[in-house]
Amino acid sequence: MDSTVVEPGGASVGRRLRELREAQGLSLSALARQAGIGKATLSGLEAGTRNPTLETLYAVTAQLGVPLAAVLADKAGPEGGSPPVVRGRAVVATLLEVFEEASVTYELFRLRVLPGPAQTSPAHHDGVTEHITVFAGVLRAGPLDAPLVAGPGEHISWRSDVPHGFAAAGPDEVQASLLIRYPRRPGPS
């Protein structure tokens, strides 16, 4: 499986990353260092010459203090089009909806976790939580030091401001929904 694909709208991801970085007054070097990725990688993402992995996008958006949807193409709307799909080492996530409230943003994803490899996600910013309902397969997910297990019809959740992982806990693909809750960071005073 290609683990470096954002579709559709991959070309606009770099532009959005650059706009967010510049709006916060961060240099390319500073953001790359904070996100734990190479400067050349971030430069390539912003230039549209590299496709980001899900893991890289989460590392960068966590440092920017924004939800993943802030850099993805708009979800499918009444005018048609396909919702954005982001692939990682083990996870295929399709953004279904973004809900905005005054102090929090929610992202709803259709999640597929492929059997075999595990995927590690970097910590999100403080206070972010993830909520998963499993429909098929058995999922092992959550903080790396205390993963949780859920089967069909079960729900798990955790604070995801720590490194966390996802893996199918058996031979079958996991199908689930993922709701990520991002509290808004206070703006500069």
C-alpha cells in the first residue's frame, strides 16, 4: 500500500501548510524542527513536490495547533466530488465531516486499519481526544504505553496529546469511525 498519498486535493495541502506556518510567524526550519521532520521534507510538502504521509501531516498540524482538516481539501459537498483520503502505514482515513463550535473542532473519519503493520501517530496538541467505534475486525489503539482493544460494536477513547498507535489485532481489516476532538488553542494576547 502506498503510504504517501493524500487524495483528492494533494496539491493544495502544501499551500495550506505554508499559509498556516506563515500566519504563525514560523520559519520553515523552526516548524520542521518542532514537528520532528526534515526541513527538506517540509519544503517539498509546501512546494507540492512530495506527498505527505498521515503521520507527517499529524506531526506538522499538531505543532501548528490545528486540526488535520485545516490542510486537507474540502470534504465532498452537495456539488459532488470525493472526500479527502489520507493514508498512513496501516490506516486509511476518509474525512467525512468537520464540525466547528466556538471552542472546539470535531473531525469525523471513516477509518480502515489494514492487518499487518502497526501505525504510530505523534502527539496532537494539548487536550485533543480520539473516539473510535469499531464496526468490523478487532482494533488495538490508544496511547503507546497503554493501548486499548475494541471489537465490533465497541467504543474506545483516549487523550491523544501523547504518541499513540493503531493496529488490527487479528487477520481481518478493521472498519471503524473516528471522531477527533480538538479544543481551540488560545490566540496570542
